[in-house]
Amino acid sequence: ISTIPHTIGFLDSLNWLELENNIIDTIPGNISQLSKLEYFQAYSNGLKSLPEGLGQLVNLKQLLIQDNLLDTLSFDFTNLTSLSEFWVEDNNLTSLPSSLCELITAESLPVASFQYYGNKICRSVDACPNLSEIDVNEQDRENCDD
């Protein structure tokens, strides 16, 4: 699969979406209309970005987007308080959004269920600097230039 049709937004009862191991580079913005979505797996694709609407999926429990080409997480994690598993390792991220760090700090998202190694996050200030459990030294640093 290389393209997800915009009509996916009409699947208002959808709660599980698996799109892994394809050649998808874009997720339609109207994914935000999938208000019942709990499990979203889009790992091992060619995703370069994710729509801001992803941050509106308040029932989302699992977000697995590892092994893509993401260089930023531009959506807001504030409303994703149901998120209990988030894997974003092996992308091109250089920093983590503060709204994601706040979910972890509030213990809504367990540190053990958050995987981010294999990115280009080389400084503690670009990870979650207030969380000792998330230490840049623990991640795979071969993508760092220092």
C-alpha cells in the first residue's frame, strides 16, 4: 500500500488500524475523525510527517510509528491521556515535544512503554530533560555527530 484514501475519515467506528510494512509516506489529516481509534500501527513505512489531527484521538492507547522517516512530531500530545504505549524508535527525530514529556511526567504514558532510541536526539535538553528515566546516554548514539 502506498496511499491511504481520504475516505478513511468516514470509518467512524474504526478502533484498530494496522498499516505497517508498506510504502506509505502520508497519513490523511482527516484521521482526526476516527474518534474511536485505540490502536494505530504504521511502523516500517516511509512516513515523513504525521497530521496534527493525530493529537485529537483521545481514545488512542497504542501508537507504533517506529522505523519511518519522521524528523519531527508536530502534533500535540496533551489530549492523548489514554496513550499507554508509544514506539517512535528508528526515525530521524532530533527532539521530543514538551507535550509528550508532560504525558510521561504525569505517568499517563509509562516510561517503560515509550521507545525512542535510534533517532538523532543527542542532547538531554532535546529529550525530556526533567525525567531522569529518559536519558540520552541510554539511547543508541551512533546517529550523533559528537
